[in-house]
Amino acid sequence: KPVATKATNFVDLVDGEFYIDAVNWTLEKEIVNGVTKTEFKPKNNITREQLALMLYRYAASKNMVSDVTGSIEAFSDKDKVSDWAQDAMQWAVGKGIITGKLGNKLDPTGSATRAEVAAMLQRYIENVK
């Protein structure tokens, strides 16, 4: 259980909550950021592109990202991927971590279901070395 050495300044993070140590650690390691400069939004659902970005940054922190080789061009909603998530989504597609949904869509801003999170984590563990 890694420990963060500094606390955050987000107004919506409450000391003592079950997630606070994990949030502080991921912020310190620059794996996640807040949704705004002052809010983390710990109770919001996570989007598919946010999860891809977290996995991408974690892999990068472990020197497990060399080049972004995937392509999102084949997906009908490729234009919906946020600018800040482009590399992460391309990487996640290239590594087979994220796959399309019905209608050949990435659904980058859609909430990731528990099943999608589980599948993405399993594929990350299997495909990123």
C-alpha cells in the first residue's frame, strides 16, 4: 500500500474517506488529475477515456510505454475523443485494452461500466509488459 507524502488541495476531498490515500498517491504520481483545478469529483463515474488515460500514465510511470502505435481512425466516433486523451486512447486501442462497442464506437465520454473496467484491467495486465 503506497503512501503519498503530501495531501491535496481539492475542496471536495474529505480526510478519512476510504479513497483518500489512493487519490493522494495517484495525484502525487501524476496518474490522475482533478476534474478542475479545485475539484476532484471523487463520486463521479469514470469515463472510458479517463480510465484509458490512467492506465496509460501508470504504464508510463513504470516505463512500459514506448510508442503510441494504435489507431482510432476506424471508429465512427473518433472525433469525440478529447484532445487530452488522444495518445492514451490510441495506446489503449493498440494494446487491445479498449475495444469498440456496438456501432463501431469507442464511446470515449461514456461512463465505464463495472464490466468494462474489469475487462480493461484484465487486458492491461495481460497486454502491457
